[in-house]
Amino acid sequence: MKLIVGLGNPGRAYRYTKHNIGFLALEELAKENNIKIRTKRYSAILGKGEIEGKDVMLFLPLTYMNLSGKAVEEAVEEEKIKLEDLLVICDDINLRLGTIRLRMKGSAGGHKGLISIIETLATGDFARLKVGIETDIIKGDITKYVLSPFKKKDIKKVKAVMPYIKDTVSLWVKSGPEAAMNKYNVRNRTYG
């Protein structure tokens, strides 16, 4: 089974913030593949189904971003998920809005959710799909920026990038990370 995790913060107040683009992407993926995300388990809300004929679990941690590792670790251990079958979708402040990057492993790059997962699993050897959220020069507190909602002018790009996120995940499930990276990790390509 593939475990696909969307990072974000639970609750209506955070729903459309930049830090929740992982949640939003996972919800779109669920709709596309007719997977109901309803079950509360492993400190998360999740749904099981199929993408490209393969079993998947779509997973939204309810632990808040900085403790995402707790929920992911519970699922990995109980469901016996191999690290090569784990994909985390998260925001990236260092990528322009509309840009995506799939990586097979690496550091957290300062992302608190990834830091939590890496520390809890004691490894960074899992795939992550980073979705750009940088829209302008960020001055001051980064926390305030990532927890702020997208501006109206940016919503079009958020909607435009979603099909590419879904396609990247589908290709990762069907053919593996190298195939997905070769197709979608195009330098300086912005969708939307």
C-alpha cells in the first residue's frame, strides 16, 4: 500500500492558508479518485482506495503541522508501510506559487512538518512533493506569511497547479518516482 500524506493544519481557520496546500492537494486527489477521507485513526483523518489500480491510503494528520511525524509514524508502523511507499505533499516557501518539485529524499529545508516526520522516522529517505507558495518578497515573520490565506489574485494559480499535482502523484504511484520527476521536475516551469 502507498501512504500519501498531505501536510497542513486542521480546522476552518487554517483551511485556505498557504501552509495548507498539502491538505488541499490531497482533498483534490481524493475527489479525482473517488476516495472518501472520513476515517479517524492514527491521529489523522484518512481514506483508503485505489489510484492507477494500486492500493493507497490518503492521510491528513490532525496533529498540527509541527507534530505531523507522530501521526505519520503511527500509520507507517501499524500499516507496515515501506519508506519507498511514503509520499508527503507539503508547501515550500522557496518555490514560486505554481511550481512543484518531487524529491526522493532529502532534508526538511526548514519546513516544520517535514522536520517532525524526519525526526520521528529517524530518516529523510522518503519522497516529498513540494508545492510552491512564494508569491512575493517575504518580510518579517515567516510563520505569519505561511498561516495567511492566499490573496484573490493567487487563487487562480493554486487551482491551475492542482491537476499537475494529481498527475505527479498518479505517475509516482503507477511508475515510480523517477518517471514522475522526469516528467514534472522541469526547471523554472510554473503551472498557471
